[in-house]
Amino acid sequence: MNSVFTELSIVIVFSVFVSMFLRFIRQPMIIGHIITGILVGPIAFHVIKSPETFEVFGQFGIALLLLIVGIGLNPRVIQEVGKIAALIAFSKVTLTTGFGFAISRLFGYDQVASLYIGIGLSFSSTIIILKLLTDKKEQNRLYGKISVGFLLVEDLIATLVLIGVAATGSGGLSLNDITQLILKAALIIGGVMLVRGALLPRLNNIIAGSQEFLFIFAIGWSLGLATLFDKLGFSLEIGALLAGITLASQPYAQEIASRLKPLRDFFIVLFFISLGSHLGVDHIESILPKALVFSSLVLVGNPIIVMTVMGLSGYTKKSSFKVGIAGAQVSEFSFILLLLANQLGQISTEIVSLVTITALITIAVSTYVINYSDKLYSLFERYLHLFERQNLRAEHERSQHFDLVLIGYQKGGHEFLKVFQRLHHSYTVIDYDPTVIDTLERNHINYMYGDVTDPELLNEIDLERAKLIVSNLSDLPTNQFLLRWMETHNPHVVFICSADTIEHAAELYSLGAAYVMLPHYIGSEKIGAFIKKNGLKKSEFKKYRERHLAYLQSHYSASSEV
């Protein structure tokens, strides 16, 4: 126990210094965690003597990450992106496996080894992509939803592949085994859905009545289902994700997500450190040239496959580009698959090392690519028309346009809608939060689901003719993009937006914003004006207090629907 505590402490200290350096040079934290793993692994200081312990910690992080992702999933959005997600997953797995097999054969590997290499290269890393999307707060945008969707389909395919490989070492998988597996899956999913619909709503007061119990219940529910699915022959990832989906409709869902995020971040750091520590391969100089070739296939070939599928399906080139680069790395699942095949004597250790190095190269490169996806899109935009159907614009054009547009409903959007309704002009709301979209739909409010940094969406709602646009988002890059877009396409529009700091507000004013809301300063401005007008009369303060309290109560009852 003391040795594990010491190892963990030393690893965390290493991580602090490496992360500090990465922060200083403004590099992604994931790279720092992987570098920490390399430093504390067998090829450097060999601090980690109990790698299985760190792998378990990493699995906790995976389970918590997928629980929170599941809480954010919405059945309506799943239905919306399910078809394209499945099409991307099956196309990518099939084609990448084929290309990987062909290249492996050219390198002189036998058919079995070539097949395993191809399959290993075909799966993208769910954990890497979810972590990066979460860090960028883009997991709920359209491209983020599609990315998560195709990753989950790939996880299902990967689970079936793993079951098949395990069966080859145990004498094969009979029809009876397959039938039992399907029945197990149906029973457990049916049981979980029954608990979700019949039991959990009855326990709402008990579960949410104590913050401490809510915290431990969420962890127990997630880890319990993850373990159950793992023991039944499926992956713990699927179980943890299902645990989140079952909690998504409960009133305490967002409270669970916010409370578990710090715990999730800690264990995810340990997962990436464990990932880096696996880089302990022999004869790296002879394997590296081949790994670079396979890395090129994953980093270039996978995005091309995804962009082609999405382009043919009618998606914009920007969405296609972002989803494409999201899948440009090798999955951590490939380690598990190839290690199992190695244990069964089907492939050599060299194959495991080859795919391991390829995975680490692609994870490192794709981390930068995803973090700087907007800049890369601007750089390559002129060449991406090949992946977009020519009649896309015609398919998305609408005759209706809106004079008033609200971007982001949360944090005060209800008040703007009341103003819009009094003005008797056509209006719409743009949001990418599925929960908000459901609320707007129930209340019969015009809405658009999508990413406002996508020019195709702005053209689709004819934003060039809007008279007033209110951006309720305080994200500086988003508001900068909108202001620059308006300067070219609709310079006469009144654009109101939000900012977190005075510096950001000044920058937005310099770009042409009509008014910048600073939530932290609005209250002091109003009370300051009130004091100038009414002096220090307590009776006036009491009247103002009653009006303000009534306003807050009405606002809370309206916004609590979201």
C-alpha cells in the first residue's frame, strides 16, 4: 500500500511540473500527461512499479467521463445523428481495415498479422475525442454530436471484434453463445430501462435530498452498470454510457454532472499517464518508419473517408472537416485487442509495438489538430469543396427569414424573448443544447439547432436580413466571428452580445458591437443609478426590493423549465 501511495505521489508531482511547462509554452495538457507517462514509464525513470493499479485508476476515469457524456445525450438528438454516425463508423472501419491490410502486406507481414494491424488502425479513441471536445465545450455542437455518435458505434463494433477474437482462443463462438449474449444484453438493457422509468422517479426525493448521497449514488450507479456490462462480455464503456443516459431525464442530472467533473478530471489524467507509460517497446528504430506510414494513413486517410461520407450525405464542408479530424487517431482499444491476440499466439510482440507507437504518434498529432481545428479549416477551406455536394445550399434554403435572432437561450434568454414578442417581429432562437431545444419545441418557439460559427447555418436562416441579433454567449471567439461576419454580410444590424471581462467588452466594441452586456457589472450599474435617483431612503429601497424579488420569482419559474 505504501509503495502504491509513493508511486502515485511521485507521478502526480511529475505531472505538475510537466503540465506547468506545457502551460508555459501553451501546449495541450493531454500531451503533457502522455509525456509524464513516458517519463515515469519503463523507458525513462521507471517510477511505476504497479502498472495495473494505474490502469484501474484510468478505468475509473473512463467510466466517469462516459457517465457525464451519457447524461448530456438526448434521445431526439441521438435519433437525428444516428444514421450518419452508423454510416461513418461502418465505412471508416471497413475502408481503414482494408487499406491497413494492403499496406501491411506490402511490408511483408502475413495475412493474419496484416488483418490485425488493419483492424487496430480502424478504431478511433473515444476517450481522447471526448476529453478534447469537453475541454473545448463543443461536445453538444452538431459536429460534436456526430463525432460522439460514430465513436459509440465503433465501440459496439470493437466489442464484437474482441468477443470474436477471444472466442478463437477458446475454441470458437457457437450459435448458442451468440444467442445467450444477445439475450443477456436485451435483459440487462430492459432491466435498466425499467428501473429508469419506474423506480428512479419514485426515489427522486431520497436521491436528491442529500448532496452527499447524490454523489455516492451517481458513482455507484455508473461503476455498477459498467462492471455488470464488463462481466457479461461487453465493454465497461457501454455500461457507463448507459448509466448516464438513464439518469439524463432525472431532475438532478446536471447536479450529478457538475459534482463529478473534478473527480473525472483527476482519474482521466491518470488514464493518459498510464497510456504514456506503455511506451516501452524494443527495436523502436526499426519499427518507427513503418509506424510513420501507418500514422499517415490514420491522420490523412481517416479524415478523407469521413469527409467523403458526410459530403455525400449533404453535410457542410466545415462539419465534415471537424468530424473527420476528430477520428484521426488510433484507439486505446487497439492495445487491448492486439495484446489479446498476442497472448493467444496469433501475432508477434512486434505487431503490438508497431500499433502502440502508431497510436501514440496519432494521439499526439490529432490533439493539436483538434485543438486548432478552426485555424486549420480556414487554411484548407478552399480545397474542401470536393467534399461538399454542389446542391447543398439549395437543399437548405428557406423562404422564411427572421428580423430578431437570439443566440443562446440560457442565462437571460427568456427575458429577451418577452421583448421580442412585444415587438411583433418574426424571431428565432439558435442553440446547440438539446435540453434547450426540447423546451423551445414544447413551447412552440421558432428555433434552429446548430453551431453559429458555421457560415452555412447563418445563410440558412438568412441572417443577412436580420435587424437585431442578441448573442447570449460570452464566448469571445464566437462573438468575434459573428461581428466580423456581420461586417461583411449585414453591417446595418444591431448586434448585442455578452462578455466576461472589460477587456473583452472593449475588443467587441472595437469590432462594431452595438452594446456589450457585462453580467458582473449590470447589477452595480442599476443600483448605482437607483441611488443617484432616490438617495438613501430606506422606504424606496424596500419598494425596489419588492419589485426585484417579484421579478426574480417570475424569472425563476419561467427559466426553470429549461
